[in-house]
Amino acid sequence: MSPRPPILNLSEVRLADGSNQLFDGVTLSLEPRVRACLVGRNGAGKSTLLKVLAGMVTADGGDRYVQPGLRMVFVSQEPEVAGSTLREHAAGGGAPDYKADAALEAFGLDPDRVTEGLSGGERRRAALAKAFAEEPDLILLDEPTNHLDIFAIETLEKMLAQSGAAALIVSHDRAFLERVTSRCFWLAHRKVRMLDKSFSAFEAWATAVEAEEAENLRRLEKAIERETYWFYRSITAQRTRNEGRARELYAMRKQKAELMRDQTRSLEMALESGSASGKLVAEAKGIAKAWGEKVVVKSFSTRIIRGDRVAVVGPNGAGKTTLVKLLLGEIEPDDGTVRLGAGLQVAYLDQARAALNSEDTLWQVLVPGGGDQVLVGDKPRHVAAYAKDFLFKESQLRQPVASLSGGERNRLLLARALTQPANLLVLDEPTNDLDMETLDLLEEMLAEYEGTLVLVSHDRDFIDRLATSTIALDGTGRVVETPGGWNDFLRQNPGFFAAGPAAKRSAPAAPASAPEPRMEPKKASKLSYKDQRRLEELEAAIAKLPDEIRAMEAGLADPGLYTRDPAAFDKKAKALDAARMRLSDSEDEWLALEEKRESLSG
């Protein structure tokens, strides 16, 4: 059987953005019902290529073929919602109202809701509902999972599976791509390569391709080395002035220059964990919080220990950010208590990019106090050199934040956050807009990070790779924590989300006999009088010792102390070591007694 004819095709397409050549001979075909992904680094031109396919951008050269009568929709990274109600928006492309309503309700949206005041996730769901309501032959999706919670992503997966449309998807979400794709297009070096397999096979294939290219470059360099030797040193070559050999050498050098130009720079990330915090980072006991009639947390207890990697998950609007702020002591619980450990240095990456002023330049963001030096930990670096580590060109430093793409803004926030030592890192939706290579580097950095991580994310793969425990909110106030990542949580808590708002979309179904997770209040402590008294003594010591340690450190910071009085310096240094040891031993004993108290009360 002959291959199906394409419904959309690009052939040898070329496009430049000023002096920057984005595409140089891109060829790409999509047939009916093919589900493909388009992957590549930030800045490679993925979004622009989608717009060329959609007919929104005209290429400088090459051919674009569209099957006559093809119904195509494009959902951009930052979709706009038009109309007075969501129904009016979803039906704006010609879909009948009943189909618009069905698509909106599938994504958990009320068709009668007004379009003003929608969150980023709600705008995204409304745009996706409009696209599916139109029942296109081809749907182009640019980062469709950004700002969606896990359950909306699962709904999108189901809608794609039920649709008869072909799809081309730009996304960084590995778990999503592995579930929905059967073909991969890789945009790199201004061209597109194709793998006719699911994204699950992409990374191994891409690694093999890059290894082959590296070997080809090595062989070319050896060939140039030989040719250069013979051209300049061979008596015969000098005597005959072999112009053919000169042209061949010039051509090889030009080819090498092209290959070297295509060698993309790597992002360089490092995180200084600062001084160690106490072993206890945060402890919540029976905390509860509500905003008016909206109950966010009902009687939740947890203990975060230094080095933990805690993921916080749940549907949008369930209160994930509120819970994180409760655990950080930024807002007070209505009931219960939160206790923070000693010596915490917190770095916070905001999902809303609210920490960036759109009118500031990149230079001002990285050096808010002026000058040209960024203090990374305790080492000064020139701002241009530091920005280069995060793939920013020197020419961008004077541009406003408003000119940056979503991925660039996220990289800028990372660059700023990583300048300060932090032993507690809080990342709120850090994967939005980042390409996969940046995500890999971020993951490697976090895996080596010696501090404590609190991660709010919808990226299932990212959570599974990093989290040592997962705290889930169902949107009704119930909160449960279990060891491991997202898939571990689902296995241990079947049906947890069934009663919450996520159930209206695509929450994992629970077996009929599966018990609901129980949220039982802690019983009273049954420690002996002696143990209880010791616990109180330890709590007092742990609260007092950090101040004593800081005072000792300040005394030893005197640069002339050792010269003036070596014996006094040695005595103070030994006292400081002893105080640090007492703090560590006190924390260990406190944790042991707390675990004993909980086991007795259980």
C-alpha cells in the first residue's frame, strides 16, 4: 500500500529573522491522523515553524502545500479568549453551541462563565476546548500543557485520543509526549530530522545522532589537518601550486566553520547551598486554612527534614501555593502550628514571574544595585559572563524583560535565584516554557543540591525523577503525604482525587472497593514525664544555639584575632565546633523523641 498523501507539507523552507537564519532547508510532512511532536532548544524556532505551517508567517523561500479544504486550528503559547462568555468564545470558530459546551465541560469549565478574570490555566483550557469543538483535520499546539494541572493534561490526552485530527505538538512535557505521539520532528541546526516512532524513543535516537555528528566533525578536523600539512609543506604541492587542492582545503574549512557554528552552547547552572540549615526544616502540626468558604487545608501534619525533596501536587485552585506559604511561615494557619528550623536561607522561584518588572532590563534584574558585577555566592562575576551561562547574549542585557519569551524569562529568574546561597529552594511550576535540555540540566543541578527542595509542579516526569515524598491536595481540604513521586502517590492512594474538582475532568478512577484515604487527628502524646521534659529542653536548646553559633562566628571573623592572640582564637574555634556539635546532637535526639511520641500515639 502506498503511503498516505500529506495534508500539510513544507519543502526546503528558508526563513531568517534579521541576520539570524532560523530555517535553511526545512522539509516536513503530516499525514491524516498522525500525532507528532516538534522538539528543539529554546530559540531554535519551534513556535515560528508552527506559524509557518499555520500560514501565519510567510517563509523567505521553499514551498508550503496545504490539502484543499483542510480544517486547521492553532493554539498559541499565550492564547487570547474572546467573547463575553466561554460558550461564545468556544463557538467563535463556527462550532455549534452544543459542541462548544461539551468541550468546555470536558475541560471543567462552565460555558456560561464570563471571560473576564480568567487565570492562565483557565484561558489555556478555554482555547483547547474551542480547538476541539471545531473538529479540525489538523491541530497545532504550542506548549499546550503550560499552566495546566495534571488532570487537565490527562483530559487533553483523552481528547487527542478520541479526536480524528492529526496533531503537531511543541511541548517540554515528556510524560505527555510519550502518551500521545507516534512521530518526532527534531528542529536543530536550522533543519528538521524525523523519527517515525513515539517520543519514548527520541532521547536514545537523538544521542546517537549527536554522537555520529561529533565523530564526523572529528574526522573532518583530521582531514583538514592532513590537507593543511600537505598543502603548506609538501614540496610537490608548493612547486605545482595545486589549485584544486587549495579549493578542497577551503571547502573543508568552510564545512567545519558551519559545523562549529551549529554547535549549540550549553546552559551552565550551579546552585550554592549555603550554610547547612538545622536538620529540621519545617514542622506542621494539625494545620488548617480556609479563605472564606473555600477550605484549603483540614488538619494536616508533616515534618520536612534537611535534604528532603517534597513535591506538592493537586488540581489548579486546590491551594498548593497556599500550603507552601503555610509551611514557610509566610501566612498563619487558622488552626495548628508551624515551626521552622534554624538557619534557613530561602530562594523562591515564582510561577507567575511576578518577581520580574517588565520594564527593567536584564542587566537591572541581575544587578539591581547597579554596577557590572554579580555576586554568585561569595564570588564576583561580570554580569555579561554570568548571563552567558544562561544563554543570554550581551546584546540582550540592555533589552527590557518584556521582550523576552516565556522560556527566557524563566531562565532569567533561575539566573537571579541562583546568585544567592540557599539551603531551602522553593520552585513553583519551574518547568513552564523550558526546553528539555534545560530541564535535564535543572534536574541534574537539583539532584546534586545539598539543601532542601519544595517543588510545586504539574510535570509528572519531573516529579517522579526528583521527589522523595509527595503532598497532594484534592481541592476539598484533604491533604495526604506519601513517599515517592506522582505515580507512587497514585498507587498508594487510589481514588484520592475522586471527590475533588479534578474528578470532573480526568482524575484517575478508583476501584469501587478502594477505601478513601483517612485523615485521622493525632492522639495525645503518651511520652513519659521524663521524655516529655527532655523534649521541651531540646526545643529550648535548638531555639537558642543558632544565635550563640552566629555570635561565635562573628567573633572569629575578626581578621586580626589570630595574630593578636592565637590561644584565644583556638579556644573560640573549639567552642564553635562544640556548639555546632551540640546543635546537631540535639536535633537528632529531638527527632528520635518526636518519632517515639508519634509511634506511641499511633
